[in-house]
Amino acid sequence: MRLSDHLPREAVRIGVDVGTRAELLPLLVDSLCAAHGLDDRDRILSAVSEREAKMSTAVGMGIAIPHARLESAPRLCAAAAVCPGGVDFPVPDGTPVRLAILLLSPPSAASLHIRALASVARISAPLLRALLGAQDAREFRELLERGEDAAGKG
């Protein structure tokens, strides 16, 4: 499963300056909807926010994976935000979130959804540093693709 296959360049935001999850989640949902042609913004935001309220999706190393599964999702869709200043999430290691990758999928794609979550959680420290240093969405996508290629060869 290649995350880059579900993350169009238009869904990547670089240099996002927000301080809280409450500010970040709508921005991610708006990017996701615009890039993937989804018109269910409020329902998606509600589902993602409800999931986040149950338990923080921050996984450590400065990464969070907000996610939801909705019947209206046509397929696995992703959006990403690089937040250089860090975002306040309840997080196991106390590291502010600097990379958030939003995942949305239909319930029928449970296996793919889980593989996508695992793929984000396995981002290596060197790849994370590279992604955080990306100057624009094109470079972010190229770095992600190269990182996935390298991981696939290992």
C-alpha cells in the first residue's frame, strides 16, 4: 500500500501555522475535500473530530493521523499538513505534532484503512525530517514516493 497513491499534491499543505487540533482539523478536511472532489465537508469534519475526541491520533515523533471511516467516502483519501511551529495534541512522547496526515475511507475498505494508518506510523525519522523540510507540495510528494520506494526495496 503506497500512501502517495492516495495523497494528491493538491491535498498537501506546507507551512501551516496553527496551534491547536481544533484549528488544524478543519484545514485538513478542507484540503481533503478540495483535492478529492468530496462535497461532504461538515460530515467528514464531524466524523474526524468525534474520532479525535475519543482518543488522540498523535502517534509520537511529531506525527498525527486523524482519520475516519464514512459510507459517503468513495475510496481511501488522504491529505497532509506540515506545521513547522508544532500543533498541540495530546501525544505519548510530548513532541508537538509537525506532520498530520488525514485519512478517510469507506467502512468497506477497513483493511486498506488499517494499512494506510500503519504506513504513516512507520514513517522513518530520516523520511520525516525530509518531509518536514519540503519547500512545497511537489517536493513533499516526491520525497514521500522516494521514501516508499526505498522502504519497499528493504
